[in-house]
Amino acid sequence: MAHEVEPSAQQNISITPLLRRLWPSPGENNVSAEEIAQAIALIFTDQLSPVQTGALLTCLHFTGWDRRADVIAKCAEAMRAAASQIDRNSLVKVVEARGRPEGDYKGGLCDIVGTGGDSHHTFNISTTSSILASSLLLLSKHGNRASTSKSGSADLLNSTRPTAPNLMAVTPQSICKIYEKSNYAFLFAPVFHPGMKYVAPIRKELGWRTIFNLLGPLANPVEGNIEARILGVARRDIGPVFAEALQLSGARKAMVVCGEEDLDEISCAGQTYCWRLVDRSSHQSTPRDVDIESFAICAADFGLPAHALKDVSPGKEPHENAAILTKLLQNQLPRDDPIFHFVLMNTAALFVIAGVCEADTSDMGHGDDGKVIPERGPGGGRWKEGVRRARWAVESGEAWRQWTQFVEASNSFSTP
């Protein structure tokens, strides 16, 4: 008797014609980014066989097409479309109610994220910076467990004491209630991207980085509601590609960064290459009104000394990094601690890109002396003012307050 497929089961769809055109010369065969994205979308519904999934990822990798801006932008769009959806109307309402506009910041959601894969095993900078930034901005930190490091963002947060947040409880259904209690939310990738489970074992067996290593930073489930972001890449040649992908995706406030050591964040040691999206319009318009400006910055531009990467690379287990995070948030690290400076720089950059540093007055709250630093550095950014605000986030206790409110809120929901 022939094997019958149950009516409820998804049947595989063959992409053999596309695979034949993809290799070895997709350009000569007029393959489009849209076609590739449609094929990638089949993975999330388990409609692409493991063999064809592996073949697709391999073709994209070895033709270099997984590092094209249009392909990355379209595939990220497909990944977001397959994600568990959030009630956008409710999200807009809670953001409008909670956001605190200042300077050029309109009070919207922000993210700071890296592609990973830089092999430096530095401290969890973007995750820590996201918590500091929640003192003045609404943060939607999108993250996952470790892939190439010892301590991924979720590993770090799950190891915090005395009480860790319940990351599994931050869901499309609870996210708005989280923002009613805190400026901070961590969006754990497996919760919002359940379709990724179908490709996980294939990625592991392939043994090389695939397009999915690049899509994560662009697959934030609240993408359409993100006002500003910092995105770190581990290779300089990928920087302008990501900037263009962001531009194509409709982003208007963003900066892609790559430390000269191939570091996926702003370096505390040497130069950092930057590609900043600059909105030239004064109203809603098209991506063509968003320019990409490139420049370099270094620790001195933030008014801070440089530190060797070995001084900020504990390479420790998640619970050890979590202890450093807690000390930092409780203002127990020395003011000149290298890790503290590293975090201040990256937090400052998000403040600059979000626009709060454009305010000519300052009334952040308790402990703010109100003395704005108007000096501008590379790219026209008030980087030193960003550091002043980042220091205030720690010294005032506001970053710790937002963090503990997030922990409390996440633990008030039961895990699905």
C-alpha cells in the first residue's frame, strides 16, 4: 500500500529549478532576491527538504549571494513574516504612552545587536549596553543563546542573580504588558521564530556560516516599529552591505559598526568603521531620502582611553559574565574599568543614533547636572554627550531600575 500523507501535514515543495539557476552563476541566470526569499520562506513552514535546504544555503554561501544587500533584506523580510506576530496596534499604543521623546528621539523602540562570529570572546557588550540604554530609550533587544561564543545574550541573562528573567514568558501576547512595566524587553529568538527549528540541525551539519548568521540582526519581531538601532558586523566588507540592506528595509536611523580587529561592536582598542544612515527628509518618504555616510571613530572621540581587547575579553562562562553585569548595573565597577568604558562607548553610540544627544538641555532625573556636552566628533555625533548620559544611567540607578522591572514583569507571566 502506497504511503499516504496525512491531510494536515505540509508537503515538500521542490526548488530544483532555482537550484540549477543558482549554481554556479546566479547573475547570468537572472536569479532575483525575491525568488531566493520565497525559497527561504519554505524552510520556516517545513516545506523544504533537508537536502534542498542544505543545497540552497550552500549555493548562496559559495556564490557570495548571501552577502548581497538585496538578498539579505528580502530574506530578512521573509523571516519576519514567518515570525509569531505581535498586535501592532496595541504595541503602538503602549510605545506612545511610555516613550519619552527628547532631542531628535521620538520615543520609539530601539535595538543594539551584533552578527556575532568575531572570535574575540569579549564581554557581552551589546546586551549590557541595551540595558543601560533603557534608562532613556525603549529597548527591544532581540537575541539568542550562544552560537560562536561561550556566553550568548540569552545565556548571560538567564544566569543573572538573585533572580533571572523568564525569557520564555516574553511572547507576542505579553510583550505590550512588559512595556507597561519597563522600558526594556528581551525578545528571545526561539519564542518569536519557531520556524527556525527546521533549519537548526542543517546549519550545524554544514559547518560554515550561512545566511542565517546574517539575518538575525534584521529579524527583530518588532522591526516595523524600530526607530533606531546599532548593528555590529564582524567583517569590514559586510558593513556597507548591511547599511544598504537596512536602507532597503526602510530604516531611517541606524549605524552599522565594525571594529578594525573584526569586532562586531564599537572597539575600545582601535578604530571602528561606521556606516550611518542619515535621513534627509523632513517627512515620510522613500529609502532614496536616506543617505549612508561612512567615517571612523575611536575611544578618544568618546573622551575615553583605549583598552586592549584582552582587558575586556574575560572569555568566561555565562554566570561569571552575569556577575560582572550585575556589578556594573549596581555601579560597583571602578569608573575607569575597561569593561565599563567599553559598555559606555557602545551605549553612547545608541544614544547618539536615537537622537537624545541632540537635546540642548538635559533633565534626565536624579543626579543629572544638566550640563550638556555640545562638542561634535566624527560623523557629526555628540559622542561625549552620549557617554555622559550612559554614565548617568548607571550612577543614578535608572538602568538597574529598568532591568529589575523587566525581571519582575517577565516572571509575572507563566511560561507557555
